[in-house]
Amino acid sequence: MTTTGKQLFTTLAADGTLTVAVEDVAFDAPTGNQVLVKMEAAPINPSDLAILVGGADVENAEYTRGKFVARMPKAANAAAKARHGLKLPAGNEGAGTVVEAGDSDAAQALIGQRVSCVPGNAYSQYCLADAAMCLPLGDHTAEDGASAFVNPMTALGFVENAKADGQDAILHTVGASNLGQMLTRICQEDGIELVNVVRKGEHVDLLRGIGAAHVVNSSDDDFMDQLTGAIRETGAFYGFDPVGGGKHVDRSFRAMEQVAAEQMTEFSRYGSTQQKRMFIYGRLDTSPTILTPSYGFGWTLSGWLLFPFLQSVGRETVARMQQRVSDNLTTTFASTYKSRVSLEDMLTKDAVMDYRTMKTGEKYLVTPWS
């Protein structure tokens, strides 16, 4: 038996035409460990924007009800060649109620329950999801649980990664984001020192208000002095950056090296031997990552993605992380939203132009049945 409903799809043609539209579709009945979730809420995360809008010229796109058609610049279109002609769903995560289930015991146990899930097509009225990746929400609302996976598990993943590498301090270059606020709370709970980099004075106040001890403002004239001072106090030679483009990583490495050089007992033309490591986990800025290697040779720059990390740590660790999220859903891992939009309204010009800017604290929530 199939179920019908609305779902968003995004298609990039070889000529650079990007079409994002809501369509009526039929959803197959779940089998095995699958569940069919009637979706109630799904956030628009930065990680969703690459497939939704990418580098398209959305300002000059053609907008109609539940659809927009935009042009992708040549460079961005060439970089996305692998998806040419593919009709793709969007929306990494969300929450809703399980209305049907496959025949596995785990799937059957979820019938009637509200769950958080990561189906990869959450901008939809219904989704098929793996029961093993569903988090029962109990008495929590769908809005409470809509962002219960990507940001919480990423922030927890950073701390797990740091501990596994023997680190007790972390540098985070976008500290005031929803994820950054979660990371601040986690580090307080786990006794991990955290250096938060923000862009505005109000973001400094925000993080100070939730107990952050080390917050530096990149807009201040003495930013590098602030950053080196915080690294000196904490020993944060290990960091995470969601921006990717520009000099965020470079500045972090330079500040780390300055502190490490102060601790050297003898001169070396190769710089310090202090190991410095940064991970890029997003591309909020799609311009090139600029490095000016003047920080010795003991530095490493890597990429970091949530799902490969979860696969690497194993089911027991993932289950422990999920349980922690479940236990602290409206405290440590609480998310806030600027606006709530329907599937059709998320494709209006005003909405697209707003959420694509990815401003701190201004996340959108999609409510598929409104």
C-alpha cells in the first residue's frame, strides 16, 4: 500500500538550470527495519543549503508557488557535474510520528511514536527512515526534536574526537551558532576548555550569558591578541571550523604557533614542534581556503563529516551519544528558530534570500503540513 503526499526535489540540469519544486508523490510501504514517518518539522541547516541553492543566482530566479528556477554560475555548475540531471530530495533531519512500520521488531516498536530521524528527504510530508536511526521523543514536541541529530551529534562528535586524540581543549571558529552554543554547554559539562570565536559584540554577550569563559571577537582590532591569549590560557591547539573559505584556519594556526613559539626553550628555523590540528566541517564560505604556512611543520588540516565519524566509532558509542541527546533535548541540545514555513513558503524569494545567508541564530523550521 502506498501513501501520497508532497515532497521537495532539487534538480540541476547540465546547462546550469537549477529547479527546486514541491511535487505530489507516492511513498512505498515500509519494509524490514524501515518506518514511515508523517513529518511535522524539519530545520534548514547550513548542510542542507548546498543541495537546495548551492551557488545559484537566487536573487534573479523565477519564483512561482512551490517552485523556483535559478541559474547556476559556470564554475559552480562545473563543480556540481556529478549531480547533473539527478532529481534529488533534500532535508537531512526532522521529526514526526511513525504511522507504518516494516516487520522487524525494532520498527514495529515505533508505531505511533513521535521520533527524530535522519531520512535525507525531510522536506516532505512523509519519509521512510531506518528505525535504528530514529530517536523516540516521548513527550517532546516535533519542534523540540526536529534538530536532534545533526547539530547535537556533531557537537558531541567534536568532543569525542578531541578526547580520543588526548586533547582537553578545543577552538571553535563560529562559537555563537546553534551548534556552537551546544558545544559550549557540552564542554562545560565534560570539563573541556573551549575557545569560541565570534563576529559581533552581541555574540560575545550571548556566550558569556551561558557561561562561556573564553570568547574572542574577530571584529575587534586586537582580535589576534585575544585569540593568542585564549589559546595560551587553555592550550587549545585543536579546533573546528565550519567556514572553510578565507583565513579562519590560517589565523587559528598562526595564533597557535605564536603561543607554541613562546614555550620553546631553543630556536629552530623550522618553528615549533607543537602539534596543531584544525578540522573543516562545512563550507559556509565557498571561496578557497587560504593558508600562509608560517606556523612550523607540526600542523594538520583535515575535513570532518558527521556520518563517516559515526561509522568509525561504532554502534555502542553512537547509542551513548543519542541517549545523551535524548536526556537533554530541551537544555544542552535545545535549538531556536527565527521563522516557520510550509514546504511551499520555503521556496518564496523572501524566504530563500533570508535563510541562504546563514545568519547566526536565524534558523528556519519547515512545517510540511502548514
